[in-house]
Amino acid sequence: MAITTRTAEPLDLAAIVEIYNQAIATHSTGHLDPLSEDGQRHWFEDHAADYPLLVATLDDTVVGWASFSSYRPGRGAFRHTAEISYYVDAAHHRQGVASELIARSIERCAALGFKTLIAILLADNQASIALLVKFGFQRWAHLPDIADFDGREVGHVFYGLRVV
């Protein structure tokens, strides 16, 4: 089974939200409450050509997604920097889905005008940190114990990659 990637379409929103809600349930992101498809529609629509959403599919089923987001929106000096986020359906972890999404995202950077990618993640997400390092990302910042999951405090780390 080959993983394919493509730009997300409106019909993919339900799968994107479902996958993200898995990350919320396992405290792999900073949100504490599940999101809804209706509540995320505006977010989805904001990811136009300049900051696309990608989906990874296996047999036409969405099994992961990645997004580019503006880093420090409205501040022109950061226009060549984007934040990358990626999430994979729990049933497809460790099957190359995230690697495919990151690789395809990096490939798109030049056409999108991005010189730098930043990934911001929880400091205890060792699998994701190892994956980013595999792609050449380096730890650029650590904000200790700023996330609180019912008394379990976790740091936030910034990993960066210069793509030009």
C-alpha cells in the first residue's frame, strides 16, 4: 500500500478533525477539548494556496494531515517562515505517514516562498522530535513547563529547519 499526499479538499475536513481529536485525547497537543467539524470550517478555509493543508491517504482513506500556518501573522518580516503541523491517525502510527507528510511539505517550501519551517510541539513528544531531527530540524527553543494537563506540566519546544 503506497501512501499518497495531496492538497486537502472540503470533504476531508471530517477526517482531519477526527485525527486531531485523537491527538487531543492523548494530550499530544495543547487543546483540551475536542473540536467539531463546524467549528473548524473557518480554519480549514483559511488554509488556502499560501498556507495549504495536505492529506496523506492510503486506499483513498485520509490517514494523516499536515498544515502550513503563518508564523506571527501580520508581521511582514516573518513572511518567509511557516509553522508546520502534522497529525496521523493512531491506527497508522509508525507506518511512514508522518515522514511522507513532512517530506512532501518540505518539497513545497520553495514554491510557497518559505525559507524556514518551524515545528512547535510538546517537549515530551519524543517520537515527533526524533522524526523532525531525522529531517534535519534542530531544537531552537524550549519553554519549560508552560502546558498544564490537569497538574502534569510539560514544556513547549520549537524545532526549526532552514530550507533554502
